[in-house]
Amino acid sequence: MNKQDILCKLPSVDELINNERIVGVLRETPRNVVVKFIRKSLEYNRNKILKMKEDELNQYQFQLESFIDDIISNSKAFLEMNLKEVINGTGVVLHTNLGRALLSDEIKEKVWAVAAGYSNLELNIETGKRGSRYSHVIDIIKYLTGAEDALVVNNNAAAVLLVLGTMAKEKEVVVSRGELVEIGGSFRVPDVMEQSGAKLVDVGTTNKTHLWDYDNAISENTAALLKVHTSNYKILGFTEEVGLKDLVALGRKNNIPVIEDLGSGVLVDLQKFGLTYEPTVQESVALGVDIVTFSGDKLLGGPQAGIIVGNKKWIERMKKNPFTRAFRIDKLTMAALEATLKLYLDEKEMINSIPTLRMLTEPIISIAERAQQLHNILIASGLKVSIEIKDDYSQVGGGSLPLEKLPTKVIKIKPKTISAAKLEESLRNYTIPIITRIQEDQIIIDLRTVREKDFYNISDALNKILM
């Protein structure tokens, strides 16, 4: 049989669109989507046949049912959301690839009400005239941080870019060499500074910077002193850095503003909950730092945002910078940020209300109870795997508290019929993706970041994959 004979046996688009199974799919799938994948599948098979050698042609058999299976699955997959909920079994609380901070269930109705309807985003209800979108969060940010004024943009890199572009364009900014960090995705502080138009003057060395390093670098062209909190790494051993108090005093002496990129943006003293000390925004403001920037979706536990607090004079200038419009946040971010910040008003309930803080501070005894609960569910399902509960450590993630090791409980699963790598891949590609770790040919599910509502989803997934 030659190639042309085989090609002639392929069904036409019309034949396939009238196939009984395809007709059933058309009841819930747009016709143009189904036709798209019929044509794509036909093209794929034609090209495959044309590339075949003679011995392959003799063995080739067109499988209509398999062909239709592909069309149906591809059509349905095309309609599914690419951005979807996943189950985080990694134990990394602020997992950048998984969207970082979770929003509180308590605020979802408030956010949805804004998302699904009209809102007073830029309307002053009292006057009936145009208002500022930032007015919805400025008062609460000022109250929580003690700052004189505030502004919010779409992430912390944008915040730093806006601050430097406003305060130091074509002028010098002095920063310690040990604080020229990479903030993720190959974006680096020196690159952000360059794009802002500010001129970088790095002082000191990687491990040691002294106050006199800053003092000696100050010139008539110095616009600001910049402090970058190295929240995503630590240098240990023979080190020295200049504290904020001393840097602010030097700035005051020379009439030069001090800027701090605080990064992680924590608003509560984590030491009260047994975690490593992390400088709070309130501390920086109280020490007299002129401008502080930080993230909304890290330790603050809200949506992605870059929050700028500090001296009203400088923030008023930033509001007039054309970049502010380019970096502004939308109504969904505004609603989620305002609702999250208001959870901080009740200190007693704050830890339980904000998922990030709740997961970071959850006692090991509570995690152990949930681990036992999931273990019992998996054992009862009769899976052909080895399952055990073990001690381990979770990570904070998101470029925050890099040295923090959070004691946790994990479920270790050793499959008997497939490899751990194959099981990890299958779980990752399940209807609700389940993201896990592999260690010593075992699947690791860290209970710190797994919610109870996900237990039966995990059990169902394992049963279907290993059945």
C-alpha cells in the first residue's frame, strides 16, 4: 500500500463533524473549536504518513476511535482555564511559581463583589466627583505603618523603579555592594536602578560595609542613600553592615533622603511566634527612613503589589510621575489589598485570618494531626503503595526568611507499580494539579501547605493513577 492510498482513507472534516461522538461533544463545545482540532489532527496524521518509510506503511493502521479521542480531549482542554487552582504539597508557604500568598477566605466575597460589578474605584462618593484609586488604602496603610503617606503600584520592583526615578533621576544613589541583590527572574537591583535613570554608586565589599563607606561616597550629586534588605539570602561569618539608625543619621547630617527596599513587607513581629527576626515596616518608619518599599504578596499575605510609604513630600512627587499610571493597580488588587490590610486591625484574629501567617505559625502538633488524618484516608483507600508519616522541614519561600526551617510532618509515598518520577508527573497533570516533591524515590507531601478540603482530592488522584 502506498502513501496516497493511506491518505485517501483518512476521514474528511465533514465525516468527522457528523460522527456520533463528535456530535455529542458539540452540545457543550463551540463548533469552531472542534473543527480547529479536527483539522489539526488530520494535518498531523497526513504529515506522519508522508514521512513514513515503506516498512512502516505496511504496518500502519488508522485508528478512528483513538483519533476521535484526541480531538475530544484536545477540544475540552482548550476550553479549560490555563490558570487554575493547584494543591501545594511542597511545604513552601510563599511558593512563587504557585502564586505566593493565599488570600483569606474571609475576603473573597468582598473581592468578588468588586470584580463582578461596578465600583467606586475612582469616584469620590461624598462629592460625586472623580477621586483617587489610592484613597481606598492610604488611610489603613498609614494607620498600620505609622507613615505620613502611602502609594501602591503593581509590585515591589515597580515601586523601587518609581521611587528612584522620582527622587534620583540622573543623580547618584549610594548603596552597599553586599545589597546589590537579584530579586528573581534574573532581575537585579542594579538593573532596576539603571532603568530608573539613577546612577549607582556601590560602596564597601560583599561582606563588609562601614558607615564611612557611605560618608566618603557622598558628593554634591548624591540624591539618596539606599538600603536594600537582603530578605532572600544571608551572608554569615565575617560580616558587617550599617544599621538603619546610623544611615538615617548620616542622611540627616547631609540633608540626603534615605530609601529602604524592605522587600518582604512584614507588619507583625514574627519573633512572638517563634520565627526568626524580620524587620517590620513600622520599625523602618519609626527610625526615620524617608521612603520604604515592600511587597504585598509575601509576608504581608495579600495580593501582588508594591507598597510605598514615607515622607509625604516625596510621595506627592511620585503621584505626578508618569510611571505611576503605568504601574497602577487594578480594582481586583485594590479590593484584595484593602480587605487583607483590614484583617490586621484585629491582632487576636490576624494570625488565623491570614493564610500565610497561619501556615507559618501553625504548631507542629496541629500539622501532625492533619498528617494522621490524610494518612488514614490513604490507607483506607487500599492503595498499592508504602505510606508513612515522617518529620521534615518546610520553607517560607518567596525570597523571605531564607534560613528559617519550619518543623513539619510529611506523608512519604513509595509506589510499587510505577516510579516516583512517573507518579509525580501524573499528580502534577491531574485534573486538580497536585504539586509534590521527590526524595529517595518517594513522593513527599508536606502537610503544612495542604488544606483539609484537599485530602480526598489527593486520595482520588492516587487511586485513579495507581488503579
